[in-house]
Amino acid sequence: MKKFFLMSVFAVWMIIYALCVYGAQSSSTPATQSPPALTAPADWQARWNQTSAEGKKEGKVVLYGDMGPIFKSKVTEAFKRKYGIDVEIVAGKPPEVAQKFLTERAANLSLVDVLMTGQTTTLTILKPRKVLVSSKSSLMLPEVLDSKAWPHGVLPYIDKDQIALGLTAGYMKFVTINKEVVKEGEITSYTDLLHPKWKGKITIYDPSMPGNGGSWLAFMMKAFGREAGEKYLRQLAVQNPVITRDVRMQGETVARGKYAIGIGASPQAVQDLARAGAPIVWVRMKEGGLVLHGALVAAMPDKPAHPAAAALMFNFLLSKEGQQICSEAIGFLPMRRDVPLTHELEESAPKSGDKVYWLDEETVLTEPSYYPMVRDVFGLK
């Protein structure tokens, strides 16, 4: 029964996501035409052998980004086992690692191979500076270039220039509660958060910057509209919510009951806490949620430190094994259609009746225009 349920969720999700992906491609692929079939280059084996040999000589591949402990340990172990190449991960908040990369590049230093800075940071901070290139020419494995593996037969690039690869996709509901503090059914709408009993009991991940908080802000503007959205945020500000930039701490304070409600929490942090038995759960709000790719968006810098190892890593992340690891690490659905669904997927897929909004490239690029308003609303510097 559970297997049937998971497969049903997967089927529904893939139909919905196929529309999302195809919509992102519509500027270059008319709706009346099918996208060109993906095919591996005729000389892929020779290229792969050469790239593998060069990658081993380089000795390591370096990733910058917002990656949790499960992703770090599993990717490091699997990549080393398959290719004999070490994986070095520099983890941090997306804007911080993006700034680190830009500072290094300004100093003419090439130290990183894969940037996983999230959808918003990638498209609003890095891509406009023209420091990224498409990884498409590095993809060569038949397993990766298999039209049947991907929704609508296209690789999961999330921008029209095919720079950023979405490795997973999830339906973000944004609101978490401590179920020992909040009664079942007590919070089902954003208007419920305005009840006086929740004053001082809400924590929000900083919505004035790229990240889960910024994505929540973008969702509010889409779901409510600009004018009504700002009005609601000003009402929410009266509740004296605590604004934080500490991903782990936010989840832990809700899990411990210090705060009853968390907005814009990290899916990875919530997943880890819930797996450990903490009473923290997501709430489905009647206003809906946002489909996004989270932190697992991969892009290639224009001057990778280890070009061959970087090519191997991009192929690995889009392989069946790599997609399984990405999905299990963040608790979002894999992009590939052939990944076994043996992990928790219920909370990362929209259900019948849910309102669904898309964090597409246009929405991402609009998000920063809301930051001054939200800083004013919550008194942020």
C-alpha cells in the first residue's frame, strides 16, 4: 500500500513538474514542438576515459554551497569510491559562499569547481556577473543524456540560458510547528498566525536576503499580491517575530518549543530533527506553497579549479546514484524519473487540492526588489 502511495505521489508530481520544466523552456521550445532528444556524443566513451584519467591526476573536486551533513558524507564517499577522487566541500549560507567565490575570483584565484548556492543566489548574484558557464558541454554519460530519465525529456536547467541545474524539487510549505505546543488543526492559514497567543512565539528566517526566508517572501508576494502581501507582513510584524540567520538554530528552537512556529526553515534541518524524533512538522496552509529547488542547484564557474573532476561531478550529480543521494539528503523529490522511491517523499510533493506556485526565473529575479520593503516592515538593517 505504501509503495502504491509513493508511486502515485511520484506520478502526480512528475506530471506537475513536467509542466514547470516545460514552461521554463518555452521561450526556446514552442509548445507545439517536442524538445530535441538527448543523445550521448558518439565518442563519449573515449572522452569519458580521458576525463576520468585527467580527473584522477587533478586529485580532487571542490564544492561550495549550502549542503547538509548527509549530502556531504554520502557524496564524498560515493564519488571517491567511483572515481578515486577526493571531494572537498566548503559549506555555508548561499550569499556567504557566493561572496567568498566572487572575492577569490576578483583576486584571480580559481579554487572551486561546483557552486551550489541555491536558486536565488545563483540567478540574482552570480549569473548576472557572468562568472558562470553552462555545464552542458561537460555532460557525456548516456545515463545522463537519456531523454526518458527527465521530465518532458529535457535536462533540469532552471533558467533560459541553461546555466543552473536543479538537482531536486520540492513543494515548500514554509511553516513548521512544534506539534506539542500547537494543537492539530490550530494553524491552517497565515491568518491564524496573527492570533494574539502567538505573539513572541514565531521565528522567521531572514526574508531580506536570498535563502529560505527570501523564497517565502517571494511566495507571499505571489500568493497575496504585492499590496495585500505587504499589508499582511505588517500585521505579522506586530507579533514581534524573531528574525534569524542561523539555519540550524531556527529549527532547534522550534523543536525544543522555545518558539511554537518557524517560517522559512531549512528543509534539511527540519528533516534531520524530525528523523531524530523531534516534534517538528510542516503545516499545509490553505494559501498554498511554492515549488522550488532549494539549495541543491548546481552551476559551473567559468574557471573551475579542476576542470576534469568538475565534469565528472556534474555527470555524477545527474546520474541515478547521484540523484538518489541528493533526494535523500534534502528530502525533496529527485529530478530523474528512474530513481527508486525508498525515502520520505510525502512532505515534498503537493497533494490534491494544494495551491501551487512556481519559483521560476522571473520570480527569482523579482525577489530582491521586495527586500527594502521587508526590511522596513520588520525593522531590519
